[in-house]
Amino acid sequence: GQFTGPTDAVTSVSIAANGTQLAAGSVDKNIYLWDVPDATAATAAPPPIAARDTIATETVVRTVTFGTQASQLATAGDDQQVRVWDVPSKLELQRFAGHQAAVQALAFAGDGTTILSGAADNEARLWSVSATLLASQTEGNFHDLAFSPQGNLLVALDDQPQPLAWPFEELTPGVLFKFPVPQPPLNAQPAEPQQRLAMQHQGGQFATLGESGRVTVWDIQTRTAVATLTPNIQATETPDAAPDQPNAAEAPTRPIGQLAFSQDDTRLAVGTGQQIDVYDLASQRRIERLPQPTPVTSLAFTTDAQNLVVGRLGTTNNAALEQTHIQHWLTGHEGPVTSVAFAPDGNALVTGGADKTVRKWNLADGKPICSYAGHEASVSSLTISPDGNHLVTGDQAGQALVWPLTPMPADAVTVEPALSIPHPAAIQCLHVSGDSSKLVTGTADSLITVWDLTLGHPLQMFHDHTAAVHSVAFGADNQTILSGSEDQTARTQRLAVTTAIPAHESAIHEMALFAAGAQVATAGADGTIRIWNLANGQTLRTFENESPIRSLAVRGDNAQLIAADDASRLRLWNLTNGEELTQFETPATVQQLSYSQDNAKIAAAMSDGVLRFYNPTDGSLLYELTSDQPLTTAHFTQDGRRVLSGDPEGNLRLWSYASPTARSTLTGHGGSVYEVAVSPDGTRIASASADATVRLWDAKSGTQLTQLTGHQGPVYNLAFSPDGALLVSCGADQSVRLWDVLGGRQLKQIPVSSASLYSVAFHTDGKRVLTSGLDKKIYLLDALQGTLQQTLEDHQDYVYRVAFNQQGNRMLSCGYGGNIVIWNAANGQKLFTQTLGGVANDATYSPNGEHIVVAGGDGKAHFITLPPQSR
């Protein structure tokens, strides 16, 4: 057939490899394209075939040739250049220049990527063809484009808001599709053209940057926008020009803004204006902002995702390596994160939040390890013990929880607390001591409390702050506490040095303090006697016995110990060398032992009603005094010539040593005697009884001087004033009564409490009286005026004993819950709090006021050295 179209001489023709197209070059400077008809359908006289397409050029076309694909055509001519064309779109893909005369011949290599050209300049040249296909043409400008990592998708940005995409298979473009434009965020600008494009390294998503700086993240599979990020763009400043350089504002104009994904596709860096924002894609949150001195022009992550390579406008300082400081973005809390702590080994991080949860994270990958459940309020503080074994958390409801950190089950998802420590107010701060044995907490009610971390028992409290405590910490010595408070003060506190001696495997029946106060002897139901060093709690000696020990006594010179057991046996030891001096059977069970002041006699009160005296040297019997009642107590007077004994019926007897009968028997009470006291001058004895009376006795004759009546129930405790002129008593009738010792009459009846009062003590000034009992309160009275001066309501349990120190500036209380409290006698402020493991039955001050000794119901004797501020 005849192909029509050229208006001048045809210089070259070429047929596509698949035989479907014909191309021709002409002197008329055009390239002509024809569809070649099917030869099987040819007729005898086929009609002329008109050119399907014409491509106009500016030069005589001397040669044409198809590539390996029918869509690719190469041409050349008198302008000495070689051109590669996209046949479907008739657009030029690539141009090669280098010949010095008209190009007259072309040929493609077999793979279609190389062209051989020959020209009138007597040269043949090889050209590498890189442009092989034209996907499409739009009506606007292309701003950016990128292939997916697999090369099967081309994404491009033009002047429209939506990205364009072409799927590719074997270099054949698929049908163009456009991503739908997302709804702009509230109060944001309407949809806008996208200027920059970045493809994820794994190819699942890509990000685009609009003219306003808004970033959109698109999902390729669903062809939808999945996130919108809106940086707060700072104003761009034009950098100053160097003296010998043109102004940076004269740099080629191009949209300022860049995007870059990290290698793991978890982060996106956005360079807009003079800042770089780094986003965590999972949470869509900005995790870091890096200010820049000039506008950002290029951006890329290093392979480890820890640094950014940044290009900037300007003639100096225009490239930089920026370090990204945030390694992982930890997502999981549903609210503010209120506290964080690193594990001691540096491999894990623990966080607490306002969502009431505590979470543990792996620092290597930022993934959660487990969570800790139990809080019912916002977590306010947390800490990890230095040994790495415990996590301690506190919340706004006043609950402190202790959790095991090791060992951690491999499949642990939620961990339950091992210990719960309730507080009366919100916990603001907490810290664990360096030896991991103690916990200190600061609360909103201004209280600092030290706890045993294993048992959760309170050890000591400090009340010095007047407002919420916001920070606490142990010093390196594990005894000093530093605190800061809303009251604008920072304080250091010193813990009491406490020795809780696990003396026996059963209850302690008897205890004797050595005269020098440096040692103590304890005897228990386990039949052992132990001598302890009070300074360090170490056992100095142990004496074994087959039966439980009922009573023991240490001689005044600390050289000898005597003990009586349930088997009616007395044993005597030399404390200097630990040797037993003697042992022997007694006619009856010994209830109490006592050394005389001159250490020459031992008095033994026995169950058969006999008061027996023994020689401390060899244990020989010296003398016997007989009573008509079993004896329970025996005490030598100061002169060593008299002995005071008591019996179960409440009778007191005063004996002269070596007299066959009691020098006097203090009879008259109709019930048990709960307490006796000797006047400071030793001339009078006062006794308190279940018969609701207080009786005064002459200490020499044993005769009753007076019976003081007025109490409406049992009288539990009494005390003489320092001058011996007054006596104060308390009891089950909830009142305190003041008595005139000389006149034998009641001076004051002071109704104090709504419950029984167990203890009463006189101040050294002879005016003030301290009392307490079952209502858990401590009352400070002006006994002379009969008025209540102060009520202390923070003891927290039944109070069994109160006392003043000898200096009169401190008050001591102890009781059922094991709480021991030291108070400021001037203002009632708590100075010291410590809690035993059981009941605190009794406590007393040392003469210098620096120590207290406590009889505990936990089978332990507690010796406490008080901190300086509580003495």
C-alpha cells in the first residue's frame, strides 16, 4: 500500500519490531508515524494509508529507527543531535549532542539501552539511553516524584492537591489513578498542592508536604490518607551574606521544605523553614524539634536513624549532621506520664502515668515488657531499689505499692504487687535507701515516713515540714534523709539508730539491764539466757537451760547472773568467764529474784509464800521469811536492810532482813494491786488497786497512812510529784485525780477521756501531768489548775505508757500497735516515730535522755538511740 503524509523527500524509514508501526523522516523536518495494516487482510488495490501522527522538529530528519519496544523511537538530522521519543505521547524523552555535522545513521543495540550513531563528521558514537518510557502527561508542573522501593509504582506530585500514581509491570505503565484528597483538619487551610514527596523504605506508605507546611501520610494499598501532621512553622529569616558572597536571598528559588523517612520507617523528619520536626509515625506525635540557622533545603537520615544529614541555604554553615536525641517513642499510657525510672542495669525503663498504670519497657527496642496493676489513682512517683529487686510506686490516693522486679516470668504481662503500704494523704515522692532495706515517702500532709521495705512496717516519722513534701532522698550513709517542701524549706533528718534484737525463738519472759547500760540479759520460754551488746546487737554469751526461765537478775557490779526456771531450779553464773558457779533445786517455784544494793544477798520470792535469801558466792541459803500467801515480787530497799514483797491478793509486805516475820504487811486492798510507787524521799509507798482506791503507806512501819477514795473504778497507775507532796492517779473511770499526800485528800478531779486511762506521769516542774489510755490520745494537764492544756491525737493505737525525760523537754508514748512516739513537751509536735513488729508494752528513758529501751510483745528487746533533734 501507499503511505501518504510527507511533503518533501523521505530520508529514512523504520518498522517496529512487532511489525505494527512504520516511521519515516523527511526533508520537511517532520517525523511521520503509520499503523501497518494486517497483511492477511490486504486487497488487490489497497487505499492510501494516511499518517497516524506527525512529530514536528526544527531540522531535516536524516535517519529514524525503532527501539526494542514499539513505544520507543530514535531520530537524528542536520542539527547534529540524536533524539529519543515516546511514541504514544509524541514527547521527547532524551536528547544527545556531540556530533559536529549532520547525523546520517542510527541503530539500537539489542537491549534497547544503547544507540550507535554515525555522522558526516566522520565519527560514530555510542549513547546510553536512560529514559525508556513516559508514563503520562499532566496539564501542570511536576514538583516531585518517586518510585516505590519495588519499582512497581510511580508516585508524582503536580499542581493538584492529590498525588498521582502509575502501577508498572515490565516497563509498561498501568492506568493512572489519583489519591483522594483528605478532609483538612479543623481550622486548617483547604486542600493545597503538594510540593515534596518521600517514599518509605519498605514502600507501604509515602508522605507529602504541602505549601502551608502540612504533612500528609498516604497508604499505598488502601490509596487513602492515614495521617495529617501540622508543624508549627517558625518564621524564615534571610541569612546574612558573607562580605564576598552574593546574598543568600538571591539563591535559586525553590519550595523550601523536605521530607525523609528513617531506615526502619518508624520516624519521619520534616524540614520546614528554619526547623526540623521529627515525628513518631505510630503515635503521629512530634518527638523532637531541631532549630536551624537558615532554611532547610535537603534532608536524610543516617542508616542507624540516630542522625540527620541536613542541607541549608546560605554560603556558610550550610550543611550539618544533626543528632536525634530520642531513641524510642514509648506509647501505651492513656494520659500524661508522671514519673520515670531506669533499672539499675540500664536495660529497662519503668514509667507511671495519670492513667493509674505502671509499665516496664525494653530500652533496646522501646517495646513494652509488662505492666503493673493495682493503683486506683494517678501514679505520682516511682523508684527502683538499688539492688534492682523491687519497684516502689505511689499514687494520689496515698497508696504505695511494692512490686518484684526479679525474677520476672518469661510470659509475664501483668504483675501483681507484693506489698501495699497505705498512707493518710497523697504520696508526692519516695526513695529507697542504698542498702535497699528502707523506703522513705513524702506526702501532701507534710509527713515524712520511713518504712521497712520488706515488711511494710513504719520505722520512723518526721513532722518538721508545714506543707506538702515534694522530694525526699536517702544520704549515702542510709541514715540521713534530705527533704524539700512546699513550705520553702529543705531539711536534713537523722534516723534513729535502732537495734531490734531477735533474742529468742519464743516469748521473752524476763530482761535485765546491766548497771553500765551497755549490755542486757534476756530470758525466754525457749530456756535460753542471752547476753547482748546494745551497741551492735551481737550476742556476747548464751546460757542454755532445759526449762523456760521465769526470773533473772544481774548483780550490781555486772559480775554475776542468777536465773530461776519453771522446774524450781536456781542457777548462778560468773559473767566474767561464763562459768557456772552452782545450781540447785528450790522448795518452790521462784517468781522473782533481786540482788541487794551491796551485792551480798539475793532475795527470791517463791510460790510457797517463803521469801528466801541466798549467798551470791556459793548459792547457800542464808535466811527464810514466811508469808501466809504465795509471793509474786521481791525488791530490796536502797539501804539493803529491808525487802518489799507482794502477793496475788494485793498485799504488800515490808520485811527487815533477818527478822522472822514481816516487818509490816500492807493489807487493806480488796482487789489486785496494779501499781506501786515510792515517794522521792523513800518515806511513803503509794498503791493503786482494782478496788477503786489509792492507799498511802509508811515505808518504815508498813502501816496504812490513808485511803484515798474517789475513783469510780479500778485505778491503773499513779505517780508522785518530784517533791513528794502530791500524788496523781488514773483509772477506768476516765479521770485523773490529784491528791495531797500529807493531807490525804483529793485536790482535783479532772475528767479527761471517754475511755480508760492506763498511764500517768508527773513533769519535773511538779505542775504538768501526762496521761493516756484506750482512746489513743495523749493529754497534757495543768494538775494544779485542773485544766487540759493540750490533746495529742496522732498516736494511732491504744497507749500503754507515757513518760517525761529527766530534762522535762520531751514526752514518750508507746502502746498496743507497737508505735513509739517522742513529742516536744513545749508545743506537742511529733519529733520521732518508730514502729515495732508487735505490741510496745513499756518504755523508759535512759538518764541522759539519749536512749530509750522498749519491751516488745514480739519477743524482742528494742534499744533505740534517739536522733539529736528528738532528744
